[in-house]
Amino acid sequence: MNNKLFASLLSLTLIFGACAEHTQNRKNNETMMQENPLMTSFNTPYETVPFSRIKPEHFEPAILKALEDTRKEIRKITDNPGKPSFENTVEALAFSGMHLNRLQQILSNLNSAETNEKLQAVAEKMMPLISDFHSEVMQNEKLFARIEKVYRQKDELQLDEVQKTLLEKTYKSFVRNGAKLNEKDKKELKEINRKLTELSLKFNKNVLHDTNEYILHINDETQLAGLPERVIQAAKEEAEKRQKEGWIFTLHYPSYGPFMKYAQNRALREKFYKLYGSRAFKGDAYDNRKVVLEEVKLRKRKANLLGYETYAEYVLEERMAETPRKVMEFLDELYNNAKPFALKEWKTLQNLARKDGIDRLQAWDVAYYSEKLKKQKLELDEEKLKPYFPLEQTVEGLFEVARKLYGIKFEPAPDIDVYHPDVKAYKVKDKTGELLAIFYADFFPRPGKRQGAWMTSYKPQYIKDGKNSRPHISIVMNFTKPTSGEPSLLSFYEVNTLYHEFGHALHGMLSQVVYPGLSGTNVYWDFVELPSQIMENWTYEPEVLKMFARHYKTGEPIPYEYIEKLKEEKKFLEGLATLRQLGFGYLDMAWHHRFPEGYDHIADFENKAVNPTRFYDYVPGTLISTSFGHLFAGGYAAGYYSYKWAELLDADAFSIFKKNGIFDKETAQRFRHLLEQGGTRHPMDLYKEFAGRPPRPDALLERAGFKETSDRETD
């Protein structure tokens, strides 16, 4: 055969073969995208997550593709031949990686609220890759060079206030994530970030394992003395579910908390307390001690690489408190105000316990005698309160409070997919009928769900190409499930928790900003608790309680004397409650500001930090840190003080509502404006715009009862 003819035929064969391969690859990709709901934008109502179609194996290919797509977006910015500008660099970056960010949110949220071994394995594999990618972006020299050029011209550019904020935060974010480091240090920082992601996942996994693994199994009915009937019934149903005789109490708080509060059997309280306090602290494969130590050391090394002496200094540079010294001064001032009251309250509890022959109160006695004292002093029995707070009725009341404050409505949305049958979805609409948000509510504990309560987002709010894309917000709780005999009944503490997380949700749902990274709760960490904590104040108002607090059997409204007692309860043992929170704050600062090199004795270190705030003896074999998810699997490292910091803000802000009327339209509108702004302005400026002045501590001290005279009755 002619060589030229052969070459031509061979060339055609290769071309046709390549075309066929390309066609097949395209078909394979199309098939994969059709079968994998995470590969493309969601063709669902309001672009909501198609939860029921998602399988754990869908995440890896979708995230890998999203990483590839986002890298292309970044290259488009860095390879732009035009002069770096706010629009083609900073703004373009702000809207890059939107699908990747969403996939990360979905995976992270499900891994907290509805996980399993397959999903945990996926998270352990993919989240470090995402962490590596974020480090890669932050250390991209070409990208940072463009951002820095824009930043240096910031005074000459005609930027509005929000654009200036975005530019400032973008530049700082790059610097604080290693953009100016040398190559060796950049590599080390990237490895640290990856390892911290892995450790956080491991920490959560270990705590969840121990929470699910260990139970208190009772077969002797006499050992149930003191427990309310509803608690006994729930424990019986738990045993039946596990095909066991008797009663089973779990380490999930709706089971653990009531047992510690009401069980008369002190030996069982001790046993259960030690089970709870030893989660991830048993010396086995699920022990978190090494995880904690490694996280703390890596965080400190990260701070050192970036030019800070401690991790707390690094974190607090971007907080209202600004420095560790200011945080410690704040905590110490509260400590000095609370300690005298706490001491008197402890003596009162101890005197009560002595009547039962207990010479010295221990950790497993505190909840029990606190409840007993409450009944005596306030004649307030939590079990008599619960029938007035059935969950569904309480939620409807909460929605009505939101309507009266901000004019918004919550409509059930059964057409929106959810990730578990317990979860309810709602459309949130403004008074004009315009959609504000999608809202998910997840109320009950289950084996695949971590403990606690939190608010999170599945999609942020932002404005692009003239379209205001609305957020998808979720609150997650662990309330007592309904039993065969009664609905889910909330304690008043749980009512407050519901209002607290809903306050966070409002911050997300009401957002009205341009850039996703500045919307909703993307604010300074010691400001983020103001919207949540201020909502708790409405639960004490007669006008509010009369709206929804009705006995689930009789329909009778909550008696007025109960409302008055709830107000009294707000100050009840507040000294001890304050010291407990301060203890967590001191522990946080000890780990992240005072942790010495080479120190490996966690229990000794923790007790030194916490002991000044507690009066009972340390219980060997228990620890706070190994299950303290806020610090080691959440975002509160060097920031736990923010709960008390925000209390000062919320007490002051609510005093303005009280003065003007708790549903005063003008006051509510000013506060809504604060919520709508997200992180577009400095929080102190937002607060002063709302209040007309800086915050004052008087309202907090008065609410806690610390401004009263020293002869306040506690004995």
C-alpha cells in the first residue's frame, strides 16, 4: 500500500477513533451528571437541595469536578490581561466557587445532622482536599498580586462602603492565610490546615461514637424514683426499640439531662455523670486527648508562622474584643461580679444537701439540688411547666413573634425535599409576599446526629446580575421526641434554646447584601451571638407567653403566677451559671493563649484553668475538653467568651425594646436593618446606629441580679 495512502487512512482512523472516544466520554459525563444530582445546579423548587436523591458516593465525583471548575474560575481571574480592578479581581473572586462552597456546606451539614459510616468516610476524604484547595487559593501568588494592586489603590478607587469592606476583608484574609509567606512556610501552613480539618472530623466522630455507644440500663423500677412519668416512658420506649427489658437512658441530652435533674438514686447519678463526662476520654481508639493536644499545638504553630505569638492573638485581631488582654479583663470583671453571689448560692445548695445526709456536694448532685431548691424557693416545678410548651404550639408562637416584629410569614412547604422525615421545610415570606428564605427545622435526636443545637446554611444570600438570590437556612435541635402518650413537651430551657437558634436563623434569612461572603452570619464571631441571644428575652414576656403557652390537654393559658416565677428564675442561681460559662471561656483562653510548649497532661491543665469557677471536686476519669465540640470541632476556638460578650449587647439592646415596646415597629425596623447588613460594616457601628449610643453593661448586671445589694436572699 502506498505509504501516503496508508498514513492518510491511519490518520482518519485515529481521528474517527478520537471522535468516538470523545463522544463516548461526553455520553458518560452526561450520564454521570444525570445520575448524580450534585454534579450540576439543582433543578428543584427554589434550587433547594435534592436530599432524597443524594447518596454518599455522589459527593466525591461532584466535589472533584467542582474543584476543577473553581480552579478554572481562578485561572480566568489570574490570566486576565486587563489591569487588576475591583470588578475583575476582588468581585470576581467573591463569586467564584459557588457550587463548590455549596457542596461543602451540604456535606458538612449532613455529617453533623444525619451521618453514617459511609458519609463519615467521604467527609474524612473530601474535606481535607477542600482545605488544601482553600490554602492553594490563598497562597496563589498571581491572584494575591492582583488583589494587592487593587488594595493599594483603594483610596483612589470610587468604591462604596460595602465594596471597601469586601476589599479590606479579602486582602486581610489572604495575608492571614499565608499569602506573604515564603514557599517553605506556605507548604507547612497548607499541611497544618489540612491536618486541622482531619482532626476536627475525627474529634466529632469520636464524641458521636461514645454518645451513641454508652447507656444506663435499669431493670429495677425502684431505681426510677423521682423521675417524671414522661421521662420514664421515653426510657421504656428506648429499651423496647433496642429489644431490651426495663428502661434505657442515653447520653443524648434529652435523656441524660432530666435523669441528672430528677433521679433520687445518687449512685446512679454518679455513674451516669461519669459516663457522660468521660466521652472520648476512655483510653481507647475513640479517645480525643491526642486530638486536642495536636489541634492546640498546630493552631499555635499556625499563628507563629503568620507572625502571632499565640492562636488567640491571631483570632482576636478580627474580633470586637481585639486582644487576649481585653478578653481576660472582660471575663475577670464578670467573675468578680458573679463570684460573691455564686458562693452564697453554693452554700445554699450545700445546706439543702446536708438535710439528705450529704456532707459535700459533688458534680452529680448540682443539677438535682438546683432543681430541688427551685421548687422550694420559687415553687416552680419544671414538670408543671412543660405541658404549656408542646413543640408545635411553641414553634407557631415563635413564628408569630417574628411576624409581629418583622412582618414575615412561615408557610409549610411539603414540596421541598428534606434529609430526614423529622425535618420540616418552610417558605419564609415578607409582608409583600416576596420569598425571603427557605427554612428547615430539625428538632429530635437520633444516632446519626451530634448533640447540641445549632443554626447553619445550605445556601447564602447574595445579589448577582440584578437577582437577589435568597438563603436556605436550617436550625438543628435535640429535643425530647413525642412518646405514645404525649407530644414533644419542651422545658423552658429548651424554649429558650429554640428562640436562640431562631435568632441566628433570622440573621441569615433577613440578609440583604451583595456578596455571599458578607451575608447573614458572616460577621465578627463575638457579634454573631447578639441576634440569637436577644431573641431569648421575648420568652419571658407575658404578652408573648400568652400567645402560645397553653396546656396541651386543656388549652388553658399559662397561669400568670408561672410567668412571674419564670422571671424570678432568670436570676435564680445566676452566679453559679455565670461562673460555669466563664469556666468554659477561661478554658478556651488557656488552650489558645497560655498553653505551654511540651505540656501533655490534659486533665491537670484543664483543672487549673477551670477550678476557680467551680466549687465541687474534680471527678477523675472525666474531662470537658475531649467532648468540647465548640472548641475542637466548631468555630469557637479563642472565641467562647463571645457568649458572655454578646449577653452584654443583647441585654442592652433589649432594654431599648422594653423602653419603646417589645413589638415597637420603629425599634424592630432598626434592629432588622442591623440584621440585614451582615458583615458589610463594623459591628460596633451597626450597634451604635441601632441604639444611638455604645452598649452599656448596666442592663446585663441588673438582669443577672448582680446590681442588687449583697443581702440578696439565698439561704
